[in-house]
Amino acid sequence: MRPVRLSRRLVLEAPERTADGAGGHVTSWTARGTLWADLRPGAGRTRDGGEVSLARAGCRIIVRAAPPGAGSRPEAGMRLVDGARVFSIEAVADHDARRRFLTCFAFEETAV
């Protein structure tokens, strides 16, 4: 297994739903903190969406572990942001047996 190198600074954001006054809701993103991460790219694919095609690339993002329930612990449904790049988190699991790190299984979508 490759050693973990936390060399990228990412912002952890959580979704926040608020009423829009018309019976629906608006989702905004609230920063939960900054995490140092090891970003490991995975496979990608392109999907034709009519006028706009979407490129979707999976990746594994390794961060330092935080206890369950802590505001700095990533969860499915949150996202990690690096400037204009947004990584949506689908799942989170322990990276090693000692539980020192977490692996976030995420994807990045961009219009092409």
C-alpha cells in the first residue's frame, strides 16, 4: 500500500436546505473546515446529455480521521472543494486498521 501524503488542502462543505417561500427548498453549502488530503484519481467516463456532455471521474480522497459525529468528519452527501474543483462524496470508510485515516469515495463532474 502506498504511503499517505496529505499534500492538498481541501474545504469540507455540508449541504444546508432552506425554504424558498414557494413550498420548495434551496440547497446552499456551508464550510465545515479545511482538511489536508491525499487525492488519488480513478477511472472516468463521459455521458452525453443532449446539448451538454458530462465528464465524471471517480477518485479516492484520504484525510486524517475524526471521531463519528465531529463536524470535521466527512460523510456521504458532503463535498470537498479545491478552488473551482468540486468532489462529491458518495461514501466514507476507514483507510487502515488503526483508523488513523478515512477514505472518501468521491467523484468530480464537469461539463465538456
